[in-house]
Amino acid sequence: MPLELLTPGEKGEILEIRHCGGCGGGCHSHGHHDHNHSPGHQHHKKATATRAEEMGLRVGKQVEMLKNDGNLLLLLVDEARIAIDRRMARSIKVKGINA
């Protein structure tokens, strides 16, 4: 499920971060690849780290939702609080963890 669906207090494990590295992640948000990018936009199987990964959100990490309202989500990852917007949260797939 998308990270944005976790409610405050829920925990999840990151399964996938969908982003091609140059188009803001929008081409992967619905599970298909849209080739309507600007000229010169190239997709690589192993792209550079996404913005989410740069912030410490990586596949296999456990996250806890602290706040989920409006457009801003506050997460706890490795004892650090990270704020992300809903669009980024939509591109991160998690599985719920029963505490």
C-alpha cells in the first residue's frame, strides 16, 4: 500500500520507492510507464538515489507515521523525524507491521 495510507501510530516497512530520477516520480505513480517526458529524458534501470532515499527512506527500513494530515506527513525513521509531502508518500510502497 502507499505510505500515505498509514495513520498516525501505524508502522510499516518500505517495500519499494518508485521514481525514475528525473521526472519527479509522476511516471510511476499509477503502475505504468508514461513516455511523455521532455526531450533528452533518459531512464536507467539503476538510477541515482531518489530524493526519498537521500532523506534516509530506503527499501527495508521501518517507518512510523507520526502525523498524516493535509499535504504534510511526519515520519519517524531511525529515531529521526522526517517530513515529506503527500506526492512523495504516494510513490513509496509499504507493508503494515503489527506492533
